[in-house]
Amino acid sequence: MLHHETTVPRHTSDLSLLLSTLRYIEKNACRHSLYKKYNNDVPRYLWNRPKQVVTHCRASITKAEDIPREDVTMASKGKFFIKSQTEKGHYKLTFGDNQEPPACQCLSWQRTRLPCKHFFAVFRYYPNWQWDQLSPSYINGPRLTLDEVIITTPMLDNATAQVIPSSKEMTSEEELHTVDSEREKDTIKSAEKQSPEKPAQAEKKRRKCRYASRVEKCHLPNPRK
């Protein structure tokens, strides 16, 4: 999953930027085994990867079961030929290395650049050629991994962990209020005691306190200062 700097436009409103950041954190964190229990039928190498990667690979695993053993042949180290199941000819498949990414000549790979059924057919019939033998720069790259910086940052424990169990996106002020910390609540109460105001003014101050607190939690600059 791409890093947040590459997914959020430079010019956005304050609330839009905050919501985009929280959603990005939630999408990464909710896929990690620290917060999610994977089913036993999900291979270990697919844990802690983006949802679309897991979904695609599981479908490819099922499709690979229809490829017979005699249709998969090894040409040389890390290079295989897989007979097409729909037309004449073979697909050339390579595992890649530190300099070159893996590749397959099939349409699925050309469209998605995600492991196709032909890779999983090789995994199925060649025990010495598995997921871990794919190019390290590919399987550990941003396309196939979660943002580990988000997962390991301390702010998850304070601001985000409470959001993870919910699959709903935050779209209202009431939902945003659910991630308020105790420190934020204390700040609001303190502001109310110091300056008793009309209801409209008090509500405006409460919103300002909540906004400032969340910006601080997400380590973002406060454009309202």
C-alpha cells in the first residue's frame, strides 16, 4: 500500500486531510495480524498484505488447481513454461532476482502485476520454488505490503486503535467524536470553565479543541494557527 504522502492531494481542506489520514491508517492497521485474525486457509505469506493482494492471490490459488502437472515445466533456474489452458502455446514465467522483477506473459499479469495462477501452479508442483523465491524487491515493495511505519508508530495506541474495530468510514461529527482521547476531553472542559459563553460560541470552541487535538495526534501541521 502506497505511503500517505503519495495518496493525499497537496491542496485539501483541513477536515478532508484529517479524514484521509485516519482512513489511510485504518486501512493499513485493520489488515495487520496485530489487529486482525486471519483464517487458517490464508497462506502465511499473504498475511499483513493489502486486501486486494490477498483477494487476488486466493483466487489465483484456486485457478491454479486446474493446471495439470505435465503442463508446468522448468526451463532453467527461476524460469518456467506453463501451457495455456485456453489456447495453443505456452507462457514464459520468471521469478526475477534482486535486479529484475518477476514476470509472466499472461494477460492477468500484464493487467495487474500481481502473482497469477501460473505462479501458484509452480508453487504447487515445485516445492523448491515458492513465494519466498520471488524477487525480494517485488514481494517487499509497496505494492504488496502494508505501510509498516503506520503499524509501528506509537500514535496508533493513542488515537487509531479505537477506530480499527469499526469497518464504517467516519463521515460525521458524531463519529469523529468517538476517537476523542481523555486529554482532549479535559481540554474542552477546561475551556468551558474558564469562559462561560453562549451555546453557539461554546460549541465552536469545543470543535476547535477537538480539531487541534487530532491534528497533534496525527503529527500534522495545524494550518489554523
